[in-house]
Amino acid sequence: MKKISELAPAGPIVGSEMVPIVQGGVTVRTTASDLGTTGPTGDMGPTGPAGGPTGDIGPTGDAGPTGDAGPTGDAGPTGSPGLTGPTGPAGAGTAVWAA
């Protein structure tokens, strides 16, 4: 009789294959599909510790293309007129009076 480690590897399992198992100290047969239908499951164990620290943030990617310019807005109101400057000095000319 060969050891299990000496047997050829199995192909895809379809469920109808006969499989020997030991049950209550006695070797019995079952099918591969029956092995998938076990009794009720036990209670879930405690949750393990949280994962390790978060890794560094990766580099920022390249900027995308600039979009088209938007429309020009309405013209603003006209500003108030400036202040009038002081009157300049009188000219040096001669005044002619008509009588």
C-alpha cells in the first residue's frame, strides 16, 4: 500500500469521488461532496489585532490641462470726474480795449 504522499495528484474535484476518512477510530468511505456538508459551525473566535501602521502617501500626479477661458463680464460703471486743478498764472500779453 502506498503512502498518501506517494499518490499522484488529483485532477479537478467534481464531488462524486470516493474518499476514505477515519470516523470514531474506524476507516469509512464518503464522497468528496459529502465532505463539504459538515455539521454546525462553532462560535466565531475573537477578532485579531488591528493591522500595522498606514504607509506613506504616494506622490501627487501631474496637473491636468487648463480649461478654456470663460466669457468677459459686463463693463463696470464710469468713475467720477477728477478735481479741477488751480488756475494758472495770467499771461504777459497787453490788453487792448476798444471804446
